[in-house]
Amino acid sequence: MKSHYLKLNLVALLTIFLFVSCETTDEIIEEQSAALTSDDITAVEEVDMVMEEITNTAEQAFVEEENGDLFTRSSSSSFFPDCLTKTVVTTNLTKHVTLDFGDGCEVRGHFMAGIMILSYEKDPALHTRTITVEFDSFRIDHKLIEGSHSILRQRENENGNPQSTATFDVNVTWDNGDTASRTGEKVREWIEGVGTGVWSDNVYLITGHWNTVRRNGDVISGEVTTALRRELVCRFLVSGVIDLTKNDRSGSLDFGDGTCDNEALLTLDDGTEIVITLH
């Protein structure tokens, strides 16, 4: 009889141990899934770069087309290399600008392929014009871009500077099959280099907010809390802060003090600091 009770007690203890162990493991997995990781930030940052280059490419094409007297394709002042084929079709009310990068074209440090089509109202006297951006097998740095993107361009904001507000709902697909979607809004104020006809002195301040949904369903939200500074001579953002949230966890991504480099500092809500290499 005593042996029988002993066996029952051992079984009960083992059951309790396994239950507690599984519960603890589940909590650890759930906690790890909830936290922002460097892998999350790398994926989000790559989408950030894609979105920035879409807006940048569309805006530069618009500016060069509307200020043709300042830009010529044979001049180094043009943002675009000779590998781009540009076609312009003008109707009574609109312009359609097709940028064909073919099978691949290097544009200021970024690989672009496929076609981007811009459509906007022709009248240059309008204070605001909306640029509708369409994609046809368009890729940036070997990532396929699909979806909708539009830019509301304002000739002058309250500071007297040109400003654009981009609204987007796009899907990004990596060559390895990984995917992410991005929705949101980004405001770019053009603060330096306006009207010079040289792209290399252009500087922008960027604000906005957006959501990124990764392939596994994780949603990572970003909001600019300190305006991001983009100098076109640098491939990367040089300063500014984005606050990030994932589930109930948060962190901030700081792009530095104005130095052109490929690093940003991620600070998690528990104080952990991680150096992120930008791509």
C-alpha cells in the first residue's frame, strides 16, 4: 500500500513540475515575442529606406521635370544617371512621367529596376499638386514594391519652404520571400538647396507616423519624435529620433548627431542599448 501511494505522489509531483515548466516556457516565449528585437528593427529600417527612396525618387523626378531649365540630362546636376529612360506624356490637364530603370540601374547608391509612373496636374501655378505614384515590377535594392503611394506637394509651407506629405499603403517583398507591409504618412520639409538646380545640396526634415506589419503578423508602429534630417549627399539619415512600439513594449531609434554614418542607436524600454547597422 505504501509503495502504491509513493508512486501516486511521484506522478503528481511530476505532473506539477511539467505544468509549471510548460507555463514558464510559454511565458518566456511570449515575453520574447513581445519585445522589440534587433531583427525587428533591421526589417523596419530596410522598409524605411525603401519608403524614403520612393518619395525621394518621385520628388526629384517631379522637380527636374518642372524646372527643366535648371536640370539637363547631360549635366551632373541631374539626380538620375543615363541608365534611366524617362518618358513624358502631357494632356490638357495632367502630366504622366514614366521612369523606366530597365533590368537594373544604380541611382545614387541604390539599385533600382522596373518602372515607376508619376501622374499629376499640369498647372504649375497651383499652390498644391498631388503626385500619384504607380509601380510596375519596380524594385529598390532587390525588394519588390507593390501598392499605392501619393504625394501632396505644397509650394510653400508656413516657413516659406516647399513641403510634401506622402501617404502610402505598400507591400515589400525581399528576394528570399520575406514580406512586410507599410501604411502611414510622412511629411518632408525641403529646408536647404531649394532652386539651386543641384541635387547634392538638398536637405530635408522629416516627420510622420506609420505601421509596419511583418510576415509573422507582428505590428511595429513608428512615430518621429525628433525630426529626421536627410541630406541627399548621405545615403543614411544623419539625425533624429523615431519612437517604436510592438505590443506593449517600446523603444527609440536615434540616428545620431549629424554625422553621415551607417549606425543608429536602439534604446529599449528596459534601458538596453543596441547599435543597429543601417542598410
